[in-house]
Amino acid sequence: MNARHVPTAVLYDTLCDVVVVAEGEAHSSLSGTKAGGGLKINPSFLRPHMQVIDLTQMVGDSTLMKEARSRGCKVIEPSAVLADYLAQTFKAISTRDLDPALAMAAIAAERPVAGV
């Protein structure tokens, strides 16, 4: 696999097939409050051939994920990544396998309700 990190300053000058956003809102280390808006991507950057995942919001859809879907991108569900992470952590602690349906049900129960 030929992967690389692209600095935000040259993001729009770079041709890519996969977009992974992992920088959410910054938090102040002193107060724990939000210190910045995090990474914002111009929706016109997204093309139908791209695969997109936004790891800043593991449950529910972020604005970026909604925009990627509407532009025909292949969306990698963050909740599936979270379910896999939960299963691996559970196995590391208990040495037993976690039922994937149980992990997805737990994540679905945490999904934010629209308008609330």
C-alpha cells in the first residue's frame, strides 16, 4: 500500500483516492473546553471515485459523511470501525470473541437522535 500524510496546506493540490479525517475539534489541555473548529474540508474536494471516512464522529453521521454520500463517494462507516475496535479490545481483555451483532446493537443504541 502506498499511503502518505498530506498536510492541510496542500490538501486541495493533491490527487487522492482515500480521505481519512481524524482531526476533530481541538480541546484546551487546561480547561478541557473546545479550543478550535478542527479540520474543515471543502465539499467540492470530494469526487465519486473517493473512499471517505471521518473518524472524528464514530456514532452518527458527520457533515462530511453526509456530503460524501451525496457526492457519490464510497463511505466507510465509522461505526463499523468502532465495532471492530470494541471486538478486538474485548478479546484482548477477556480472550473471548464478541458477537459482532451485539457490538453493532450497542453502537446503534448510542446513535444521536435527529433534532435532539
